[in-house]
Amino acid sequence: MARRDRQQTRRAGRPPAGAHPGEKVKDYPQVSLRIPPTLKSQLYALSILQSKPQWRVLIDALECLMSALPESDMRKVRQIAKAVGR
């Protein structure tokens, strides 16, 4: 009986996989970049190695870069990001 109840409460399909709980990747704005083939290959390889989608590898890389910035530069980045809408 417990098994049937559990099956009825599950939603069909994949759970949302956004950067934050409940967010859907399909709702994110898209970005198109031109990058050298070697960088594209590295992104692909990192994605496979870490079992993460490429967009998440890029987010992790940006967060790492941001954490290495001096506080004054971090504030500037936040100001600019806020001014452009996100």
C-alpha cells in the first residue's frame, strides 16, 4: 500500500535542474559564445569528467574566478551586474 501512495505522488519526467531549487534551465536566458575549438573540447571533457552539464561547469568556473577577485572588484562586478538587470 505504501508503494502505491509513493508512486502517485511522484511527478513524471525529470526534476528541475536549475542552479537553484525549483528553477528550470529552459527558463534561463541563452548565451551564444564563440570560443576556440580547444576550449570547446576542454569544456566538453570537463563536463564528462565531472558528470555535470556544460552550463554548470561554466558557472563553477565563473564562481571560482569571482572568489579570487579582490573585494573592491567584486563590488564593481555586482554593481555592473545589477545595472544590467541580474
